[in-house]
Amino acid sequence: MGFSTTVERSPVGESNTIIGVIDSGIWPESQSFNDEGLGPIPEKWKGECRGGTNFTCNRKIIGARSYVDDSARDMTGHGTHVSSIIAGKQVYKASYYGLAEGIARGGVPSARLAVYKVCDAFSCEITDVLTAFDDAISDGVDIISISLGTAPVDIASNPIAIGAFHAIQRGILTVQAAGNDGPSLYSVTSDAPWIFSVAASNTDRKIVNKVLLGDGTIVVGASINAFPSSHEELPLVYGREVTSTCSETEARNCLQRCLNNSLVEEKVVLCDNISNADSVKAAGALGCIFPNYGNNVSDIGPLPVAALNTNDMNFVKTYQNSTKKPKAQIFKSEAINNPDAPLVASFSSRGPSRFISDIIKQLKPVQVSNVDNYSFLHNCLIARKMDPSQSLDAEFAYGSGHIDPQKAKDPGLVCMTYLKQTISRYGATYLKV
């Protein structure tokens, strides 16, 4: 984002900012949430710490509520992940088993967090989400972050849009994830004009890993492996070789019921379906190779894995099929410079809105019409335009562009219409709620 550690900050203003995070809770012992150096809790805070069992607040996590069980502790990691991005303290030498070491820090490290746990490992209930909005508003938060969503639905029926509407009436901005259903158009879920939508983008470091084949060929995949598959090449198997019960197609997808442990143990397995990596590990394999399908992100697998592009995947299949004793070795991943950054992640949801045709969630100037005087509530005039040649969906993917945090501190004169003008066009339903 271009926000270096030497940028002048406003400690008083930051530490007086309270961010309500509606998600799956938080892990309070994380280094990102220690309260060292923070002063007293802001006097404007009206909430309380009701974190429940095995949960303690501090001057960083100043409030907690759980609506799904007896503890606000995060058991899935998502709420902790989101909270650290928003307001995580600086953690030096952070890494994944030594991989991609650096400083982990959030956007506003001195801000306070109020946590509202509405999700367990399986679902998030609408009633809990709306209750959390009401509590956050009453507690006195300044901003609400909710990295949750449903399938695209009209804003009159969208609980997050309804909750966010009540928040913005009280001067509280809601920031919501655009969604993870990209790259399809019309997949954005946060299309209410009073919500600040955030897409997902990559960083300037790319994590890759190498696969060495028995013939000496090396192919490069996009995966995060803390350890290699082994210290030597292993037998490489695929298809009918690993089953005695399933068809060729089923076996190639590595369905759990198809894998014969005795044919998979201590081998590297070729699979046509990434979602079955858990089954491969359970069967005793030491590595797994599968197709990338065009994703521009690297993921962590349950065992050493390599996600290969179509050409490399086909090359490995040809090698495996034409070699008497095919072998492969998957190496530990490494971090390299990513010159394409920032680039919208392939999974990030795209606009335009499925229900309101003139909302595409991009930069749009204030409009004055002879028929209807309105504009979008938030016009981001502090963003850098991203390269449309790198994102074919352009504004439908990256919206206003990549935020410029230094200009955000002092954006100059920003013109926008009053909230009531936006309400007159899109929000009449909510005036009766």
C-alpha cells in the first residue's frame, strides 16, 4: 500500500479510534493485540467486556461479546485474521515457519478493538449479525468492520445492509468485504451505497514452490509449504494406480473412498481436484500436485503441495504416464518479488450490483440530474488507479483503485451529497425500520 513504518502517525487520534469487528471472535493472546504503550480506554466507550469463558480484555481489545457460544475466543482464525489486518500491533520477525519473514502490522496499530462474535465454525445467524450491529452502535464504536456476506441479495433484504444503514445514520461507517466469489461479474455482495466495500489484492511478495521430476525437470507452482515432501525424490502416482474400486475419472479426482492407502503411502499423488488434498494426506501420501485453474494466490495445504498452471500440469502428467518409474520431489516454498502487485485476487468478487444497475462500486463523481439529485455516499478520491491491463474486469474488480493511506490523512476538499439524498433514492425502505 506504500505505507512505510516511517510515515508520520497520529498516536492520539489512532488510540482514540474504536473499531467494532463483527466476525468469528478473536484470539486475545496474539502478539498483534498486546496493549503495551496504550493509554487508558477512551472515555467515549460505553460497552463492556463480556468475552465469557477463558477470555480476557485489555487496553487493546476493550470489548467483547459472543452470540453463538460461551466465549468470544476465535476458534476458526478468521476474526483474528481480519482484526490483525485492521489494527494489529507491530510484530517483528513474523513468518510462516521462517517463510516470508517481515513485520506484521495492521492499518491502525494503536486503534482499539471491540469484538462481536456472530459466527462459529459452521455458520453466522442473521439475528446475531443484526444484534451485533445494534450493540456496536450502542457501545460507541467509530467504525464497523464486517468481513462476512451472503449470496447477492437485494439490499432491502440484506441484513448487513440494514445494520450498516442504522450505523451510518449515527455517523458510523461500515466497511465490508466485497466477497470471495470472483472472478464472476455481478458477484459483489456489499452493494449498498452506504457501505465501503473492500476487494482482496495480492502483495509485492509472491510465494512459490518448485517441483523436481525424476528426469531433472523443475516446474514452479503457487503454494505455501513450510516443509518439503521429503529429502529425496518419491514415487509419483496418478489415476488407476491408486484405486481398485473407482473409475479412472473418480480416482484422478482423489476422492476419499477411491484412495487405496497401500498404493498412496509415502508417495507424491497427482490429483485433478484441489479440494481433496485432505483425503490424500489421510491416505498416507507425502505430497500432492494439482492444477491451479488460473488463481493468482498461494494457499497453505494440509501437506506439501504444488498448484501448477495448465501447461506444467499437463507436462507432469505426460512425464508420469511415459516413465517406467516416475518420481517427484516438492520443495519448501520461497518468497520472491511480485512485480505485478497490486493486483486484485482472482477470488475477489466483482461488480456491478445485480440489483441496482448504476452501482458498480467504482470511483464515480458526484452527479446532478434534472430528474433526481443524488450521488453515492462515499466517493474515494484518495485512491491510486490500478493497471487495467492486469485486471481485465478493471473498475468492476478494483473499484476506485488501491487506497493511498498517506493521502487519506489529508484528502483536501471532498464533495459529496448529504445522506438524505442517497436515502431518497435507495434507502426509503429503511426509514420505516
